[in-house]
Amino acid sequence: MATDLYRYKFDENVSVEDVEAALLLAVWGCEALHGESQTRLDAAHYLHPASRACVIHAGTLVGRDLNRLFVRFLERELGPDSFRIERITRTDHQPKEAAA
């Protein structure tokens, strides 16, 4: 099963509080589009202030919308050169059960 993750890394001059604010706005935007419950279920994200990084799971429609909103808010408020985005695609390999 493939999982799409986006890792955002922020420059030292970027305030973590500004990143948190952009993330909150993106979550609220997803809630407006998909409802609060669906957003809580499908908009998985993690902000790690110490490493100046944020990861968004974009394997669902809600997650993709969260990712789109977040990147746009960051570009508009902080500038396109204040962060970097890395797309991480990993594949989970489930072991096949042995035939009995």
C-alpha cells in the first residue's frame, strides 16, 4: 500500500508560531470543505517545532486538500523561499501468509 507524505522544512528565520497559524488555517479550511469529523479522521499531520518540520499525510482527499491549503498559506504569508517541501512515497510490504 503506497502512502504519500509531504515533509516541510522551515528556515531558521521562520517563526514556528507562524507555521502553526498557517496549519490551523489549513485545518479550518478542510473543515469547511469536508466537515469537522471527516477532517479529524483524514487530515493526519504532525508539526515538530524542535526540528522545524511538519509532515502531512496526503493519501486521502482531505489530506490532499490540507496539503494544498497549507502550502498556499505558507507561500502567501511567509514567502515561497522560506520553506522546502519533500514528497515522501513509501510502500508498506505486508508479508504474505503462508499456505497451511
